Amino acid sequence: MKKRVHLVFRTDLVQKPLTWEMSKKFDIIFNVRRAKITEKTGESVLELEGDEPTLDAAIAWLKSQGVHVDPVTHDTMEG
């Protein structure tokens, strides 16, 4: 199963490798569809691949780390 998510990282989270940590903790594959990272904020759109319970757990973990997570309902590569 695949899910696309939009992530927003606070200033104190920008330097942490949370996407990598998530992929190791939950054995999922991620594909960066778009990203914009500065010293003050980070924003990315990821396509996550794995079984549904694992994806849900990974998303919950990101939220518990302070990452704002929203589902993506359109193709971010369009237009």
C-alpha cells in the first residue's frame, strides 16, 4: 500500500533525521516527491510504502515527534 503525506517540521526538528529514523523503525520505503528545507523550517511531501498498519504507526510516530502530518489528496508533481 502507498500513502502520500505532507510533512512540516518545526525549527527544532529541521536538523533531525526523522524521515530516515521512521523508515528504519517501521521498515517502510519512502520516496521524496518534493522538499523545501531551510534553517527555520522544513516541508516535504513523501510517498510511503508498506502495509497499512505499519504506515499508520509510522505516521503516528512522526506526529508524536512534533511533525505536522497531512494526507496528500492530489499529485504534487502536476503543474
